[in-house]
Amino acid sequence: MSAMVVDASVGLALVRREPAEARARAVLVERAGAPVVAPSIFWLEIINVLARRYGYSGASVLEAVHELDELQVETIEADRPAFIGVIDLVERHGLSAYDAAYLALAETWDAQLATADRQLAVAAGGRAVYIGSDPAIAEERARYRPRKATWPLWHDAGAYLAILRASAERSIR
């Protein structure tokens, strides 16, 4: 079974006991034995939302992080070559860079993406496992109008990509 990428909306649904919690748990149970992965920003988003938006104390944030840590979410660090994919997804789908990082990871791992974020689910298309309560997402997805990527037009794009590829090859060895 392939990996499942989870975004912060899934983690927040679980620790805050939001309406999407039951669906999130069901999705994770269905995938038992398959890797559950998230980019490193997952943890920062969880901490930020709990502390800043919901006013959790440091002790409560730590307890929530511990609860999520027990799910054995594997943290994947993004390298610079992954950022090209993020830039592309930001431009093509109008996602935040944070949301695009989850989708880029799902694409890299050829994995499904669990989310309660409607816009991210729409951008993920067939990869999406939507846990939110918006019934519109269950309808057949309309084809998005692809936008032409402009980042390859940057005059130093080719040279920069060559540097990134060389760096990635050195780190593999």
C-alpha cells in the first residue's frame, strides 16, 4: 500500500476533536501499515494554529504534538529541488506555498493526500482523500484550467536547476 500524506488540517481535526475527526481516524485506520508522511512544516503549522489561533498553552500544545507523534507520522524534509515543484503548484493552482508543499510531497511519493482543505483537495484531484464536511467536494471535479508555468522563463532557471541536480546527486552518494 502506498504512503498517505497528511496535512495540518488532518492533524488539527484529530487533536481538536473537530467534526472531521471521525473521518480522519477512519482514513488512517484504512491505511494501517502504510507509511503516513508529512513535510516538516506540518509540525510548525500545528503548533502555530493551536497557540496563535486557538490560544492553547504551551503544555496543551505539547500534549497535542505528543498525541500526533503517536500516529508515527514520518517527517520528510524538503530539499531545494522540491521547491521547484512547490513554485509550480503555487502558480498553477493558486495554493499557498505551505499547501503546495503537501501536494508536492504527495506527487513525489505517488501518494494520496488526506486533507480537510477544500482548495487543496481540488488541486490534488484524484490523490485527494477529503475528510471535510463540504459535500461539494464529493461531486465530480471540474477540470481546472491549467495555467502556463512562468518559472522556466526566468533567465537563470536552467543553470539553477543544474546546480540543484548536482547537489541532489552529491547528497545521494
